[in-house]
Amino acid sequence: MKSTEMRALGVEELLSRVGEWEEQVFRYRCEQKTGQLENTNLIRSTRQDIARAKTIMREKEHAGSQP
């Protein structure tokens, strides 16, 4: 998901998406250990989405607290 799409979402929606993505990363790692995961780049891209969403959430929190 692109950062512009994430910025359009609210903090609660981003928080729920982060939870989903963290579960996905766990499933991908399990599949990788059992040899079922063909595209190992999925782990990296999902982790980047998590970091991007957390950064945007942090920006929104700071923007709301400043006068």
C-alpha cells in the first residue's frame, strides 16, 4: 500500500491494518520455515508497510498535538 493511500485513512484504520499485517508476517515466516513460501519478498514488503503505517500514525499524532 502506498503512503498516499495510508494518509487518507484514519489512525484507527491504520492500527487495524498494522495488526493484520503483523499476523501476515507471522504466517509468512511459518510458511518460509516449512518451505511453502515461494516469494520471500512478501515478508520484507509487509514489514515495510507496517513501518510506513506506524510512521504516518506518529505524524498524525504529532500534528494533532501541535497548536
